[in-house]
Amino acid sequence: MSSTDTPSIGMVGIGLMGHGIATNIVKHGHALTVLEHPGNQPLDALKAAGAKSVASTAELGAVADIVILCVTGSPQVEAVLLGEGGLLKSLKPGAVVIDCSTAIPSSTLRVAEAVQAAGVRFLDAPMTRTPKEAAEGRLNLLVGGDAALFDECRPLLACFAENITHTGGVGTGHSMKLLHNYVSLGTVALIAEAAACAQRSGVDPQVFVDVLAKGGGGGVALERLKPFITDRDPNTLRFAMSNAQKDLGYYTEMAHDIGAAQGIADAVLGTFAHAVQAGGAQRYVPELVEVLARR
């Protein structure tokens, strides 16, 4: 794409994160078409701003120069692109697929190979931060793929991302996302378990938070948990525990595939698996404190 090109953008996955991405793409003047799906957030505001919707991947592929995927994980990515009636069959040669989902790198490599064999180009571009930053156009993107394609797509990515890092070849974006989420969710789990112990020990929640913040426990994880620890407000980390379990499962699968150490990761995965089994699948991650306190 040259600076004068105005590519038509397609999107699959207008959930909590995808809705923010779509809103900012339209805000920056791009033509956007989204796939209708029961899992989408309401599309009224997007349509009022000029976005269109279609009922099938065939219709989407026919109109899109660039398609952004923002779906749950590897099975959904594979189904959307490669399944029966998959999007890949209708994309034009030279089109671009940008996968912003969280996925297993080994799956990403297989998908990218199939996409490229069809004459379509591919970037994996998973994101970090929350729906709040998605709505504000301030996501972090970790982008794997050809450097020239990365440069070509960067102006579009900048519509909804504040920090954009080229991580290397295809698959490295998804690898880095899993590394990031393991560290982030692992830290959250550690603090949540300590907070549950503090609650049972009779330590005042505000004292617990203040002491950690002034010492070695300070940081983003504590700031996101603090409103729940002190006021039972889970909304600073609107990420379901089932999704945390999924991401950590992906991380342990990646670690297993390459023979990396994963003892701590297995324990963190077990913590979130317990929370999901205890009825917390759709509860936000900060509520892990309460689940563990009842254990």
C-alpha cells in the first residue's frame, strides 16, 4: 500500500477488544466491513459511524483488502480461515490477514503456510492491555512477519495501537504474547493467592496493598487487583478466568513443544483451572482473590 491507498478493511471478531479496534479503524476514515456473529458486541454505533456488516466469510473476503481477526484462539482462527467455507477461499491474491487473536505458535505457523500458499500475506499481531485501551486506540501490538509487510501495514495498526513492536518472523508475535500473558497472569495469580491468605490472616486489605506497593510487590498486576482487594471492584481487569486458563494452557503447550521449563506455569494454570471449576469461568480475573479465599 502506498500513502495514497485506501484499503478496504474486514474484521472477524467484534468482542470486547475487537469492538474498540473496529471503532478506531472507522474513526480514522477506513472503510470497514465486519462479519455478523452472535458473539459480537452490539454493532449499532459502528454502523452509525459508517461500518457495514455481512453474513458470511465469502462476502467479507470478496470486499476486503486486509482482514483483521480478533477471535478467541487457535481453533477459531483455523476454522475462520481454513474450515469449510473458510475465508481463505474468497480472499483476493495479495490480500493481507492480520491475526490479532491469542494463538499457539505451532498453529500460527501452519495457518501462515496455508495462507501464503494461497497467495495471501500474513502477520500475527496479538495485543496486550485491556478493552479500555482498545476503545482509546492505545493497545500494544506484538507483530510477527515479514518486515516489509509490517512497514506496509503499520499505518493501519497505528489507528488502534499506541506501542507497536516488530518481534521477528511469523509466529514470534504469538510467542511473545504468550510469554507476556504468562508473566502478567502469573504475577496476578501470585498476588491473588497472597491476598486470599492475608484475608484469612486478618490483615487489613488496604494495609496489604499499601505495603506491597511500597516494596517488591508493586507494579501493574497489583494496580489491577487493588480495586478488588480493597473494594470488590473487578472491572480494572475485564478478562475472564476461562480466557486466562486458555492462554496459560497455550503457554504450557508452547513450552512443552520446545522443551522449556514449565513447573511454575503448570501451577499457575492449575490455579486458574481450579477457579473455573469452582464456577468462575466468566468471572473477571481479579475475582480469583475471592475464589482462593474460599478454598
